[in-house]
Amino acid sequence: MQERVQETIDRLVESGAETGIQVAVYRRGELVVDAVAGVADAATGRPMTSDTPVYGSSAGKAVTATVVHVLAEKGVLDYDTPIVEFWPEFGAHGKEKTTVRHALTHSTGVPGLPQDTTPEDLCDWDKMCAAVADARPWWEPGEKAGYHSQSFGYILGEVVRRATGRRISEVLRDEVAAPLGVERELFFGVPEAELPRVARLDDPSGMTELPPEVIAAMPMFKVVNGYTAGPLKAMPSAEFGNRADVLTADIPAGGTMSARGVARMMAALMDEVGGGNGVDGVRLVSPERFRELSAVARDDMDEVFGAPAGRALGYLTGAPWPAEGRQVIGMGGSGGNGVNADVESRTVVAVSKNRYTTGDFTTTRQIGTLIAP
């Protein structure tokens, strides 16, 4: 399998379809594929390596959710605790019944941010949390669900900060990444000293050059009641993911990660379901908690995208490759990166790449089809 994956990603780089790419696969707690090809920076020729961190956009939501589950396992919080018990200001405008579970399932009713939000604003934690807390919900908490493009990270990140007294980047490092030995491969706010190791994104699609009215017409960016589900001035892109201020800030609707680091995290989250010893003896949650967090929590219409969407607690259900009848959870990023876990076979597939193919999961689908049970 290692050879087959390596041959595949070598062809993708040689053809020009990808610039640099990492693939990591864990099965039953063991790393069975760790493949890499291409360069981390096309301008300098710096090679992509297995431990190169890559900005993964919304793939970071899987990391945010995992931090929440680890804290729940430790008794720091509970899924059905009202958010206002940690963060009283969040209760403004009738949101006082919103729970952590609602936040994990994108059903708080606050999927958007002010339309004039800038990248600089996204880097300002207190400003964004204040905006989210003061938002008027689009629906009653739990009544509907809609993709929380950026607010997902601020809501759960502030719950984590209020519950622990530490920034979510610190909790990720201390409670998840360090125990797994991937503290230099799994980040929210990347330490400045680590920035030279981060892959440089490129974007041949021209997506960032589209007229604002075209972007605004896309379902993910539609405006409702003066709020938009994705800040138009801070649209995910290669340019956005290359900014030092964005990379070093806590914006936990996204994240920076190696494929190996995020795959190791998901494997340690799920492995004990089959009675294993976790990943090198590290288990992040109990079998009972994993069964709860991986079960389908919602399977209804997404109010932002206008299409059906299945969700577990913090993860999407289903896979970018054919997986009918299989229980798969994970999260993809708008640049084409992603991590998915097949629960029955306890197989985790993660792809990180620096060619920012907006909304195109062709490479992840190709890799997943090659590996999936």
C-alpha cells in the first residue's frame, strides 16, 4: 500500500496536478502509509516532508472538535451544558439555551460573521468572540443546522478558553498533540519560530480573482440578515493561508497540520473501539464516548448550503470516496485537504497538500478510493 500510494502521488506531482502532497494512513492504531511527494515551497524548492505543517483550512474543525471531546472525557465540560455557563455574554438575543452540542453540530443559529469582517479581524480573538456573542441567531438553537464556516471555531474555542483558562492552541498542544508526539505537526496558532517550516500554498484556480458578486452568490457565502456564512473579505484562499498573521493566530475553524499529525490524532481518538491499545499506548477518549461522538447526530437540510448534510459531533459523516453503508467521520478543508476515519475497519486516511484547489477533493477521493476498505 505504501508503494501504491507513493506511485500515485508522484504521478500527481509530475503531472502538475499537485505541488506538494502528504498522505498518512493509520489502521488499527498503526501507521501503515506515510508518503510524501513534491515541494513545500515552489519558489524555493524546499521539499515537502512528512512533518511539514500545511494550512488545512476547515480540516481544522476536526481538530477543534477533538479538543472538545478530550475535555469532555476529562470532565471539564459536557455536551449538553449551556454555553452561557462558561460564557455568559453568549446568551444575548435569546441564545441562552444554546449548548456545546449545538455548537458541535452547527446548529447554534449563528453560522455567519459580519459581512465586512477582514483577515485582520479574524486574527483578533476578543473582537470576533464579541461579534459572535452579540449576533442575533437565524433560528432557535437546535431547530435547524447550517455550516458555521468561521463561527464554529470561535464559539467552541471560547468555550474551551473559559472552561480551562487556556487558549485552545495551548490545550491542543498540551492535551492532544504533545501526548501523541506531534506538537510540531498540529497547530492552531503556529509559533513564529515554526513558520519557516510551514508549506507555502499556491492557487492556480483563479478563485480569489472572482468578482465579489460571484462569490456572494455561492451558497456558502450567502448573506442573511446582514450576516454572511463566510466573511467575503476574508475568504479562504492560498493568499489567506500564507499570511503570517493568520497562521500565528488562533482561528480554530481552520488549522495547520501534517497529514501524519492529524491522522495520528484521529487514530488515537477512535482506536480503542476495537479493544486496541490506542496509538503507541495513547487513547484520547473512552469507547463509550467515541461511540457517542461518531454516531449520526443530525441528518437534515443545511440552511447555508441548501442541501442535506449528515453530521456527527463536530465531524461530517460520509467520505469523499464511495463509502455507501459505511460509518465514516471526518472533515475536509476548502483547499482540498482532509481527514476521514472509517469506524468499522478503524482506518484513518489524511491528505495534506499545498496546491489550493478550491472545493476540489479529487486528489483526496483518488487516494481514499485506493485505500478504503
